[in-house]
Amino acid sequence: MPNLLIRDVPEDTVKALKEIAKRNGRSLQKELQRFLINLAQGSVDPMEAADRIRRGLAAEYGVFPDSTALIRADRDR
């Protein structure tokens, strides 16, 4: 299998990628390999996409509370 070398990756990007890999229980190399394969195949894991969106929203707006009780109260009216 061929090898790839990516130069000049910003340190904060490497740190974020390592955190993602750790959270998914994989090495950085395995995480990047999986990402590149999925990207090339056009397949996206919906849970990973949802987590990425959730993290982005949380970083910008804070953590959202669970709205289940509010929805139930609204439906019961």
C-alpha cells in the first residue's frame, strides 16, 4: 500500500486530529486512513458528521440542553 506524507500541518490541527482519534479509540494514522478512504469513496459516517456539527455548534453557542421535556410539554397542551 502506498504511503503519503503531509507537510506543514498546523500544530492546533494536529492536536485536534489526535483528540478525535483518541475519542474514536484509534491511532492518528488509523483515524486519518479511515477519513481519507471515506472521503475518496464519498461515504460519510452519519454519526461522525453529527458529532462534528454538534461540536461546532457547542464551540460557537455553548452546549444545548436536552429539549425532550419541552417538546413533550408542548405536545401535551
